[in-house]
Amino acid sequence: MACRLRFEHPKPELVIAKTGTSLSYDVVSAIIESALRLLPIDNTPEGIRKRQGKEIDKANEANDAESAFIIRLLEVDPQLLRESQQQKQIKAALEAVRHDVVRSTPDALLSRRVKICGKDCAWVEFKNTFGFRLSPFVAAKNKKQFRRYASSLGPGMVVYKLGYEMDHVRIEGVHCFRETEVLHWLDNRDGSSAIN
């Protein structure tokens, strides 16, 4: 429905009303956003300005959501390294001419493997999106990223803010969760990072 209505730039309320879906407003918004990417690109100066403004707003929103989530993860592992900290370590190791440098930098690299939501995790990647299995724009790139993390760092998890389509990611050692699931687990654990 979002694809059919994309030329009208539909509001989520319209798509929800026309389809009767039980998906959340945020998820329907993400689906509409993906459908709008199928429109021809407006390369007028006004179109370029609008597109750049939206991209900046979206990047800021994603950074804020990721940062808030990582702050909550510090409850499980206060020594975890954020992506920027990992990049600094990699740069220092390369300058010291070390050849054993792992260059994978997930959003959070845990100082040790811990169980989060019952799954062993050495790393966590946060996505401020809904995980679509067939998204032509990001799915293949994300899966390549997740495989690299699992291969070089061990098991980990991908946390989608808006949820994800079942069987979206089928990679050994990579577990998917909705942000609400992980936050619920954090709120209800007893302080031990090893509980399920």
C-alpha cells in the first residue's frame, strides 16, 4: 500500500486506515520512508536542500537513539567500548605497527562475553530502523557487516529500535532483538550480567 500511494506522499494514518494493519505508527512510517525512496530523485536546488536537511535530521535522531541505548548497556558492562573508542584503539595499534589489529567496530564492544536476553554477546549493533528482510537499500550491507562482526569478534546481537521481520538475519552467532525487549530485560534483571 505504501508503494502504491508513494506518489501522494501518504501519512502513516492513511496507510494504517487503508490496510487495517496492527503495525505501530513508527514502523508504518519506516515502511513509507522506504517506499518514498522508489520515487524519482528531485534534483532541483530545493529538492537537494530538502533531502540534505532530512538526512541531517535522521542522522542526528539515529545518533541520539544509539547513544541512549549504549548508556543503558553500560549497566551490563561499564567497560564496554563505544565505536569511537574502538576506532581510537585501532588507530593507536596501527601507528604502533601491530599486525594483529581487528578492524571491526560495532556500536558497543563488550569487555567480555556476557549473556544479554539469554544470548552470549561480545558485541552489540544498534539500528534505529525496522529490519526488512528484502530491503534493497540496506539489508545486504547490514548482513555483510554482521557476518564480519561475528567472524572477527564472536557472537553478538543486533538491536532494532522499531523491530524486525522474522528471519530477517540468519547468521550463526548473530541474534536479533527489538530495543523494547532488551530494555525490558535491563529493567528486570537483578544486576548480574550473566543472567538470562
